[in-house]
Amino acid sequence: MRAFAQPSFVPTRQAQWTGSNSVAELTQEIKSEEVDFGGGASKAASEEHIPVLLREVVHSLIQADSGIYVDGTYGRGGHCRSMLARLAPDAKMIGLDRDPEAVAAAQMLAQADPRFSIFHARFSQLADVLEQAGIVGGAQGILLDIGVSSPQIDDASRGFSFKSDGPLDMRMDPTQGLSAAEWLNTSVEEDIAKVLFVHGEERNSRRIAKNIVAARPLSTTLQLADIVEACVPRNRNNMSKHPATKTFQAIRIFINAEDQELRAGLEHAFAALAIGGRLAVISFHSLEDRQVKHVFRGLSRPPSMPRRLPVRHSDQGISARLIGKSIKAQSDELATNPRARSATLRVIERIC
Ligand SMILES: C[S@@+](CC[C@H](N)C(=O)[O-])C[C@H]1O[C@@H](n2cnc3c(N)ncnc32)[C@H](O)[C@@H]1O
């Protein structure tokens, strides 16, 4: 197992900032999402660790039982094990996770199954990982199940949840970069407001940022949750949604540079595919899904050409085809895992 270095933490713009306020054991995992970010789900449900859209991922990603496969977000290995169960003895599965705890959890599988290797790395470093693993030729299938895992949210000491008190950390890889508290305690109000607005679409971003700065130094998750609760009115249409949901999401995305990771990860993952290989991405909120959709469209749609011009596909710059439309969880899955309701799966295939 080899570790790779961490990226720089620079906020990027997603929504338009206007400057005003207008705007089975180890196999199982569960995802957080906007609505229940550590706040809405029961403890029992969150401990089940159910991988989302499992059947759909395995079905769409595994076309050949041999070859190279990559799980770029190992988590607790739910998807990874199900894929391995479908693969032949000569197949290879490369697992990555930026969280040292997920990597530690994967060691048991790496020891038990010679087809599987685990790397402590970000999926934006996939090219380096594949080189390090001695992989020659492209991958048949790559999965990115982005966001945070249930074990990360449920462990209060990781600082992701506004439900239980813990150090205000929120790093998926706590060995790298600034914690949420370090960033909030040292940033200017304008930057904090911008992050809340851009990554959380939080309409009250300015007021929250002002109150954060006034209450510094912050050190715990409940301290932050209380500050937000004091400035954000409860949503009368959705009382189960905690007022701090968007703020926690925004800070987590920023602290882990998740949007930059996704952009780079999509590019590197697509580049690592063999012709005919597929990339499957599961996202959990609209900002991420928009990014995935945009990149997939760009790869699969030809640029506009003068009509009647005889051009071959290969001359049109199309390098992929979309596999179906976006996929949402079916009612049977939602019945056992309500957290799957905001998961969206998109799949693309490389054609040249
Ligand atoms: C939703 S979980 C994946 C769950 C997994 N599919 C399973 O079945 O257990 C997301 C995982 O991706 C990891 N992760 C998030 N962003 C990452 C990145 N840029 N590179 C590598 N791992 C990442 C997180 O640490 C977390 O463990």
C-alpha cells in the first residue's frame, strides 16, 4: 500500500456569487446526502452500511469477467466485493480511498483476495496509482461513489456530523490539510460566506459567516451547529432538515476540495479506461450530479458542425457514449435504505 500527497485547498466557484444574499459486514456502506447529513437518519439505519445502487452498478459496470477494474472510493468495500464476486480469477481490482481508516478496513480483503490491491490515494491520482500498481492497458470498469461514508459520519470524532458533538474536523484524510475549525478560525468573513453560498447554496451565508466570526474560536461541531441554527429559520416544509445541513455540506466540500477532486477524477478515470470500458459515478447532491452530467455530455456529444457536412464519428471528437439515462434507486431499495433516495448513478462508455 502506498500513500500519495494531498492537493491544495482552493475554493472554486460553482454557483454564481453575487456578493449579496439573494440568492454484509465489510461489504456494506451507506451514504450521507444533503437532507440527512448526519442529522436525519436513525443510528440503527446508519450502522447498516448498505452500498447504494449496488445491483445497478454491478450490472452496468461489469461487461467482461476478466480485465482491470478500479474502485476509486473503497469506503467499506460494498461495491468492491460485489464486483469481485462477479469477476474471474485472473481479473484485477485496484481500490483507492483517501481515508486511512477505509484503507485499513480494506487490508483484510487485500490479504484474502490476490486479485485486489488497496492504495491510500485520491482518485485524482489514479494515473499514478495504476502506474505504481504496474497496470498496463486500460481499465474495463471504474467506479467513483463520491462523498462521505456512513462510518465517517457516524464517528463523532471525525467532525462531520451536526448531530453528535466532536472536534470540528471534517477531513476525509485527517493526516493532510486544514481542519474545518482551523479554516473557520483563520478565514475572513467574506471567504466563509462565499464557501457557504457556492458549495451549500446557503441563502443565509452572510449572516452565518458574520456570526461564526463573532463566536471564534470554534472547536466543536455542536458549537457550529448552534451558531447556524440561531441564524437560519427552520424550513416549515421540511422540519426534519436541520438548519445546519447546507453549512456542514459546504464546509466539508471545501475542506476536502471535493469539486476539484471530482473534476480531476472524472478526467483521469476516463483517460484510464480501455476502449469499451465504462465509468460509473454515483453522486448525492445536485451540484455534484450537474458536474458529472456536464462532463459526460461533453465527452459524448459532437461539437456543432455545418449541416450536411459528411463527417465520421471519429472525426467529430466524440470519445464516449452514454449508457442509458441517470439511474435512481428503485422503491425496493428505498424501502430498506431511505438514504439512497438522493443517489444518482451515471454511466459512460469509452468508444475511442
Ligand atoms: C460513499 S463512500 C464509498 C462507499 C463504497 N462504495 C462502499 O460500498 O463501501 C465514499 C468513500 O470515498 C472516499 N473518497 C471521497 N473522495 C475521495 C477521493 N477524492 N479520492 C479517494 N477516495 C475518496 C471517502 O473517504 C469514502 O470512504
